Amino acid sequence: MAARASLYRRESRWGLYHYRLDFPDKNNEEWFCHMNLKKNELGEMMLFKRSIEPYVVEVDLQKEVYNVAVR
């Protein structure tokens, strides 16, 4: 299921977590959404997009809890 969803999403996102050579760029216009999978009445896998509202996550780069290097 994860592989099917990854192939359905035609973009790269989250660094190396989801990177496609054939679609190397992020495309928020088309793919800023959740991907959902479910089985239909015949037991076949169906993929569909579920929209989400844009959001901003405030990050305090001075906090050690993020476990990232700050320059």
C-alpha cells in the first residue's frame, strides 16, 4: 500500500523520505494534501486525495529538543 501511494504522488517531499527521480521537485499546488487508501466493494485498492488547510508550524531553533544542527 505504501509503495502504491508513493507512486501515485507525483512529486518529491520530505527530503529522502519520499524522493522520485522522475518528479524531483515539491508541488504544493497539486500535492499539499493527505493521501488515503481504502478497498472498494471488490476488494481493490483505491487511492484518493483529502485536502488539508495550509498551516504554519512555529519552530524555536534554539531548543535542543529538535535534535538538529543550528548554524
